[in-house]
Amino acid sequence: MKFIGSRDIAVTVESLEKSRIFYEKVLGFTPNNVKEKLVVYDTGAISLYVQELELHPPVPSFTVENLAEARTHLEANGCVVTKEWKRSLYFRDPDGNVWDIIEP
């Protein structure tokens, strides 16, 4: 499995309305994608995904060259894929932290 970078961070929030005030008014981020419970901000080096749903720690996201090979490698080493969506998948490390890997 070869990592080629990291470009996304996802955070969950209780109130998207309150969080938008913080990220847009306080930090000065401009939304580039707005949905009912999700706002994506392009902060320059990374995209910040702010999503209203059950709270959990931020999810680090890394880009890999080949998602299928990465999945095979992870599963061969005891990782359980918890969610797969389009060109990304989520898995947990031994301490229960959620990680996201994506294919460009």
C-alpha cells in the first residue's frame, strides 16, 4: 500500500449552523460545497469536511495509489473496513481511531 499524500480532514459537529458561523466568520473559510448536513471548505492545502452527525474525533484522510490493493493489504493485516463509499474506505486502527483512505 503506497500513500501519495493527505488532502482531507473531516470533523463532525452538533450544529452545522453554529459551526458555519465559526468556520466562515471567525476563521474566514469560504464554503465550496454545501449540502443539508455537510459543508466542504477548501483551505488551500486541504479540504475540510464539516458534517453534522454523531460526534466522533476528526478523521484523518490519506490518498493511496490503488484503493483495491490498499484494502487487500489492510484486511490481510487484520484491519476491518467499516465503510466503503465511492473511491474511499474507512477502517479502524488498534485503538479504535477511524482512518479514511481515498483513491484519486
